[in-house]
Amino acid sequence: MTDKEIAEIRRRFRTDKSNISHVRGCYVNEKKEIISEFDQSLGMMPEDDAEEMLKVLKKTLSGAKGRNLIDIEFSTQQVMESEEHKLLADLRHSKLADDETAHKLYDKIIGTLELDASYLILLAYDCYDVFSKSADGETETESTSVFNYFLCSVCPVKTGKATLSYYLPGKCFRTVAADTVLGAPELGFMYPAFDDRTTNIYGALYYTKKLNDSHDETVDALFRSKLPMPAAVEKETFAQILEEAVADDCSMRVVRTVHSQICGMIEEHKAQKVEEPPVLTKSDVVEILRYSGVADEKVDTFSEKYDEAFGENTRLNPHNIADVKTLSVKTPEATVKVAAGHGSAVETRVIDGVKYILIRADGEVEVNGVNIHI
């Protein structure tokens, strides 16, 4: 799914836009026991509460594509005969009304998911009448198809603290009792995918809140599919193999150039308005390293380590590798962040045998909000 298609579905999560009539699910405690089940009509809820519920579900379609939101692809064999795909198809076909099928999904999630808190599994079904777009891409004309899908969100539940509140009718302060609070989704998914603005039963969209933990065991139980390396792990792994391969030549200039070139690729991709997300290949990085002046033997070492860590033909998400907003320089005592495009203002130097990080200061300089003179 493209960013545009995800945004189109996200816009439906309002009481005046969606056809979500109810939300069903269960409450799971720390011992992995279902202690409560519910099937609540949104129409019977106060409008504000219904809007809040839709906002929680909507967060399952938030975050960056390729980082928080990951495409799941099913093989033809899976679609034809697999247990995991049949379960998703049955849930969609029943509009989440079949208790036995819903419990099968609960069991898969509960049996594999490790969270430090109690949580809710929320399920919502929507029927979207897809209208075609006019030439300007803005005006909706006539309906071309119907997209039936469901969303699953797993949301931690936390116990709040008792707090002091001012009670207006009694003109006094009093303590309000602690209550349980529904947190943002930890993970979730949408099935089927909405590709080319039509139904794709060969795909799903998976969401993970944490960039360093995709909950692989749960993903395997639900989809029998292997996800890409988590975004935070991908960044850490790339940095490690770059450091090891370039070794003594891993200077500020080299790392700054690698960062700048990758950011340039991202900006160029954005300027071209390509819907598919940008990718970073091994050959791209090899070319950047050579441009940075890294010796051929060390470039070859990087190439070998890349294959070992990621796989020869694996394409990375450049957003996971380089922050387009800042260049970060960190020591045990301090962290310096420089705006993108100004990395050349930072350099390293040895003065009288002591290593320094130097930052060019042409304009005003503030310390704790106070302008100082240099």
C-alpha cells in the first residue's frame, strides 16, 4: 500500500465517515487469561466516546511506511489452502460476527504476544464505497467498487493513579479514584490490503509501535510471514558494519558524507513524487563509500559484511539509516545535533594531542538561553 492509500483509509475513522457499527474484542490480563469479552455498538455510545474509540483504531494505520507500517504478502499457495489466510478471510466474510473464528484469532495473539501489561484486542469491520477520482485527483465522482476490510488493534491497558481534583458542586477538593486507561496500539493489522484503491486478498498491512521490536512470533502465528529487520535494528546493524569495514578510516568526513548522500537520495525521491517508498541497495552504499574516498579493499569488506548481515539482494529503507532532519554527534558527555545540510559545520581535530569536536559558530551563540560573546 502507498502512503496515499493508507491516508485514504485513515480518513474514514470518523463517526461521519466510517461504516463501523460496532467494536468487539476481549480483555487479556497479565497471566494471558481472557477475563472479559465485549461487542459494543458505536451508535449506542456518546458521540465523543465513539470518536475517541475511532481515534484509537486509527493509530493502527499511523507512523512511517516501511518502519511502523509494513506490507504483508501472501503466496498463492497460502491464499488457496493455508490456515492463516483462511482465518483472515473467514473473519472478513463473517463481518467479525462469528465467535469461534474471533476466538481463533484471540488465541493466536495471546499465545505468542509478550507484553508487560494487560491489554485489549479490538476488532472493527468497515465497508468502504470507493469512489473514483476526477482528473485533478480531488473530486470524487461515481462509485467503482466496495472495499470490505477489518482492523485489529492490540492496546495496552494501564492503571492510572488516584489524583486530587476540585469538585465544583461541593466547592472543595477531593481525590478521584484510580482507573484503567486504554493506551495507544502496540501492534495491529488491516486485512485485506487496499492496493491501487481496490481489494488485494494477497496482502495485509501490519503495524508495530516499536521500531526495535516487530513482535516476530505474533507475526509468524498470524501470517506465516517474515518481516524485514526492525527499523532501529537495521540502523544499528548498518552503523556497525560500516564502522567495522572502514575501520581506521571511519572519520567524521566519511560518515558525514554517507549521511549527506543518503539524505540526498531521500529528498530527490520526494521531489520526484514517486508513490513507492525509496530504497537503499548495497550498490548504492558501495558507490557512496567510493565517492567518500574509502579504499577499495575496505569497500569490498563492507560489501561482504552487508551480505552477511542483510542478504546480498536486500534493499534497506534509507529513512532507517539516515535522519533527514539532523546529524547527531555523540560523546559520553554530550550530544550535538546539527540541522541537515549543515554537517560541514562540524569537524574533528587533534590540538596539542587532545581530540576535539569543533563547531563553526558564525552567528549568535546561546548558552542556557543567554547570548554569549566568543
